[in-house]
Amino acid sequence: MFAHLPLILNPDRSKMSKRKSQTAIDDYREQGYVQEAIVNHLALLGWSSGDDDDLFSLEELDALAAA
């Protein structure tokens, strides 16, 4: 199985770079982001549930991935 994900862009619409941008997960955790929020955001980068839901628990995402 293959998946194609769109490019992740900076606020100025330039391509995000590991060399120029703050991209380490630990940096986001230090800023106060919780694990569930990070996982939820990453899941929604290349997928849509088909409705207006945009908050999912880890258990919901796991069940959706297994389906």
C-alpha cells in the first residue's frame, strides 16, 4: 500500500525544511502541545473523515486505521 501526502508548508507558504524550521516533536512538547494534539494534527494532514469532525482520540484513530 502506498500513500501520497501533500507538502507541509510554513506559514509563509514555503516548503517546510528540517534544516530551517523547528520540526522536532520534542520542541512542540516543550511549547505545551500534548501528544494527542500532535497525533491528531498529523493524521489530518493527509486524510479526511468525510465530515466536519476534526478532533479524534487516539483510540478512534487506531480504530479508523485498522478498518
